[in-house]
Amino acid sequence: MPGSDESALQRAERVYSAAADHFTRPALAFWDVYGAETVRRAGIGAGDRVLDLCCGAGASVLPAARAVGADGSVTGVDITAPLLDQARARAESAGLTNVELIRADATATGLDDASFDAVLCVFGVFFVDDMPGFVREMWRMVRPGGRLAVTTWGPGVWDPASSVFWEAVRQVRPDLHRSFNPWDEITTPDALVDLLAAGGVVQPTAEAITGSQVLESSADFWDVVLGSGYRGTVDALDEDGRGALKAAVIDGVRRDGISEIRTDVVIGVATKPSSGAT
């Protein structure tokens, strides 16, 4: 299978570079919904200095930049150049001049300790081999009194259409069935709290949030497939396999009358103590 010797981060870069061409389509509006919700729960306000790791196409960068205003700043970091290009274009279109976007490994930015009022990571923590180590890296850059906010997918993301997709994959290429689902490791508040604590975060809390995305047509779910981590499975197929999978997925979504998919998430937050434990 292509990419079988890759690290988790390398595979994420490859998959999301390909997925970038569908990332901002209407059926993937959930990226922006949860980017904004993470910013809200992080309590970001005027004048804050914010770091957004695995920032993608700017789903949390843009609302953070609006929240901090002219006296604040937002630094977005991602390894995926096409997504950073989209984030840059969106920020420019919105007239946001307080945004800096950096292409780098989010787990090793070299940025200073305790240098941000808030550090965010939305749908990115599960794309590395050492998740507690990545959390530890995030936490060290939060200033005393600052906040960390990490968002992951909840259970059953994109169901019931997700089940249609994986059954179609099983029929086309059984060896690829559920071959790239790293987000399945942290789908509950307890699991996210445990991860944050393992990374040295003090007194983290997490909350499950239910959500959904309306599909205007059965073909909309194929946009979700191509604009998400499922793209890695699709791109592992040859041209005939991709065509067969697309037809099976769209037909299955239509057959089952699916017009809405689950987009449940878990958001974990923590405030760094002003003194004492770090």
C-alpha cells in the first residue's frame, strides 16, 4: 500500500495536500463550525496572542484573528502547503492583517516557551506518532494563565454515510478497510482528558458536543470523502478502483436515503496555572 513506511505526520501531509481541493466545499462546512467553537471555548479575546497548530485552511485561524482584533495576533502552523495557501487567501479576503502562517511540523516549531495566551489544535492531535509528546509541546508554549484547547472527533463521525463508505471499500479493496482512521483513538471526553493529562496538562476538562451536517445530495458525501482523511484510502486505489468506490458510495447514500451525517466532536480545554505546577 502506498505510504506504508510513512510516519503518521508524513501520511497526514500527503493525504491533506490531496484533500485540500475539496476542503472548503459546502458539505464540509463543519470545519469552520468547529474552528469557531474551539475559539469560543478557549476564551480568546482582544489583544491575545494565539497559536493555532495544524491550522489547515484557517477554520480556527480566521475566527481567532477576528476575536483578538488589531492589538492581537494569530500564528497558524501546518505542514500542508495547499491548505496554508487557502488559509492565506481567506485571511487576505477577509482583510485580516494580524495573521502569520508558517509551514512547519507542528510538533517541533521551535517557538518560545510560555509565549502565547492561547494554543489551539483542532482535529490535529491524532496525526502524530507520539500524541502525549505533542500535547506536552503545546502546553509548554502556553503562558501562565493562558489556555489550551484541543478538539477531536467524537464516535461515529460521518455516520451513517461513513458505514456506507467503509462497506464499499471492503468490496473494492478489503485490505484498505478502515486503514486510516487515527481519530478513532480519542472519541470520548475521558479519552481526551487522559491524553491531555499524559502530556502534562494540569486539570484538563473535556466535553462531548453533538453536531450534524446536512447533505443536499448523495454526491455531497463524496465531497466529504475527498475533503477529509478518507482521501488517503481513495488515493490508494487505481483509477478503476476509485471509479467503482465513488459509484458505490454515492449509490449507497442515495439507496439508504441519507440526508444528514453526524459531526460529533470532543473539545478539551485547560488553563495553565499562574504559579506552581506547569
